[in-house]
Amino acid sequence: MEGKKRPDPPDGPLGGPAPEVFAVTDLERRTPDGKPVRGRLAVRVPRSEEGTEHFPPHLWVVPAEDASRGYELYETEGEAALLCRVEPVPGAGGERFRVKDELGTELGTVQRTPAAKRTVQHSWWIQQPGHGEAVARYHWAKPAAVEAGEDSGGRLFGGMLGAFTDPGAEGGEAVPFIRRPVTWEADNEMVLTAQQHTGYRSYRVHADWFDARLGFALALLRES
């Protein structure tokens, strides 16, 4: 089957040092009345200027030419500006992806938790050579939940877990469960966090040793 032709990255140099906070989204900005203005999917840097949200691109996302969930991240147009590739592992059923640099050296893997474990462990986790697995686990507590659940497609089902009835509340009043940032940890160290916002999720790298390109890959696989 012939795959779809991938778009070329737009002109213009991007890149630079990895941003402290990033998002993978097609959201470019919001108008003064809050309406989203969308463009191309990219690794973007959320900013607020005079109360208006802007999302300037940091890296362009280019889908693979075939129908796989492969991607390339570019700092600008042209092969010389390739930052990394995200490649599905054959035979893994879309559950495991290799992340490689521009020379083809493997940086690590992003993997998806089997469905049976998703009640206690987040769908996606990361393996960077030389370090423990970066995993986010669900911890349920009242009045807030560390992480709202995801269905098998990676979509939030906050409506199902958004509010519960506290038996101790007067009149059976419902106590809301608030979605806190998702936290990936490796070797008891915070590595990466993700926070839900209106219309997008932001990601923040915390560990100095963690390769931000793996964070870009995980966010891309979750959001695309």
C-alpha cells in the first residue's frame, strides 16, 4: 500500500538549547477572545505575552513516508538539520519505539505499558541506556488524584474519574478529584513531568542526565 507523502518542514532555522518546558501541538497562539489559531504539528514552547498565549516552534515534526507511526524532528529544512528519529520496532505492534540521533545511534526507547498494567502504571515509559526505567505510576488519593486515567488510545477519561462521592461528606456531597502533573521517575529521581492545560499538555525535563530527545519522542507519541 502506498503511504501518504509527508510534508516538508517549513523554512527557517529553529532548534537551539532544549527548552525547559515544551509542548507537542499544532497550536500557534490564541486570539484575544481565546480562540485557538492552529498551524503545523511541532515541538513548541508555551509563552504568555501580555496575557496572550503563544506557542513558537522549536522543532518541526515530519511524519514517516509510509503509514507507520515513525517521525523525524528537524531544526530547519534539509537533512543536515535532522535532530532525531522515532522509529516503531517491527513486530512490537506499535508498543515500542526506538529514538535515534541524526547519525542513527540509538538514544533509548519509548514503550507502551501492556493494557493489563495500565490501572497502576502510565501507558508510556522510557528506557535510556545506563539508567533505570523512567515510569509514571498512578497513585490515587483524596481529594486529588495524581494522574487521571487514560484509555487504550491514550485519551483522558477524566469524566469517569473526574469526581467521586465522599461518604464522609454531608449529604453525600461529591468531592472532585483534581488531575495533578504526571511524574516519570527513574532510580527514585524525578525525570519528566506532564501537566494538562486547556487544549494542550506541557512537559518539563527535570533530570540533568535525561536526554530531552526522549522526552520529545514520548510527548509526540502521546499527542499525535
